[in-house]
Amino acid sequence: MKAAPLHIEINGEPREVEAGATVGSLVRTLALPPERLAVELNREVVRRARWEATALADGDKIEVVHFVGGG
């Protein structure tokens, strides 16, 4: 039996992800360049080194900030 999806919020938008998802798998799903991202989980910044080990839970609120270079 497949686990129920998690209901999370990304940048204020509701979204479903697979049970067992991590910050790292979420970044891959969003197809964003990880080297230019900052991720906040429930108002706490998650260091890139911890993305794969940081599991998501139902009701989590994630903010993803994409840095853009230029001048």
C-alpha cells in the first residue's frame, strides 16, 4: 500500500509531495539549480549539506529563494 502524499506549502502555494520526500528531493523535483538556492523550512534555514537528510512532514512550510546574478 502506498503512503499518503504530504501536503506542504512552497512559497505560499499548496503542493503535494511523496511521503519520505526530503529537501533535496524537493529541489530536484522543482528542477531548480541547487547552487543558487536558499531553502527555509518552517522559518529555519536548511544548510545545503543537510538537504538530503532533512525529511519533509505534512504541513511543512518551505520558502525557496533563487539568487540571480547580474549587474
